[in-house]
Amino acid sequence: MNESFDFEKPDFFTAGAVGKPGERVFFLQARETGRLITLKCEKEQVRALAEYLSGLTTRLGAPKGKVPTDLDLLPFAEPAWIVASMGVGYDEEHERIIVDAHELLEEEEEGQRAGEEPASARVRITREQAQAFAGRTKELMKGSRPTCPTCSAPMDPAGHICPRSNGHIVH
């Protein structure tokens, strides 16, 4: 069973990608008191989380503290596990945004781990960290392949045969 994590007051929270566009692998990272976790995830998971955090910080009001600027991925060996799903909550008492990630279980693992819950990571971040995450992700997405205006799928540099146009439109 993979390890679960619960960070009350992380001093670092970011997303990053390794590789060239079209082949990049995306990661989430959090660190608390010298303990670093790295989770592998999909680009769209990172994008959706950033968009939600951006909207949430707008509704909650501008951060009062300093927004982190050093958000490059920290060196790591292997990710702890792959993210299947994420959720976001808000702890009003502590004024923290709660990011919950849950492990993806492969089919063969499901049989081996019957009755066991997937690992999870709960990270309670500040508004400043959420705003920095959203800004960092916006920059990360600029390095992505452009999307097709017709089907919204990523377009390769060599071209794209759009499935929504039955191949009649080539971008």
C-alpha cells in the first residue's frame, strides 16, 4: 500500500512538467518541515486545479501576505503515486484551502488490494500559495501544444486531422 500524506502547513506547493511539449509529464509537489512529496498527474488535472484555485482566491479576497515566487520543481527520484482524482475545500477557521488528491489504482492492483483504500494526500495551503500555484500553472500551460479550435484536442507541430470534422479540416 502506498503512503498517504497530510500536510497542515506546507512551506512549498507547486506544479511542474518534465519533458518536451506533447511528451511532458506533470507533477504536483508539496513540502512541509523538510518532507517532500511528489505526485504524478495529468496536465488537465493541473489546469483544472489552477483554474479552480484562481476563482476561489478571487472569491475569498486578495492574499494578505507575500505570494511565493520560487516555484520550480524540487529534485526528486520517483513520484509517490499517480493521482486519480482531486478535490478542493476550504477551512474557514484556519483560513486554509484544502487540496485533496487520491491515488490511481491499476486494475491488477485493485485485485491485490481488495478492501484497501487508495492512498491520499491532503495539503492545506494559504491563499498566497493558491494564487502562486495558479500563476505558475498559467506559465506552464503556455508551453503546451496549441488546441484545435474545432475539437479542442492538442495539435501536433506536424499537423492535426480533426475528428469532429471527419478529417475534412486539417490544421
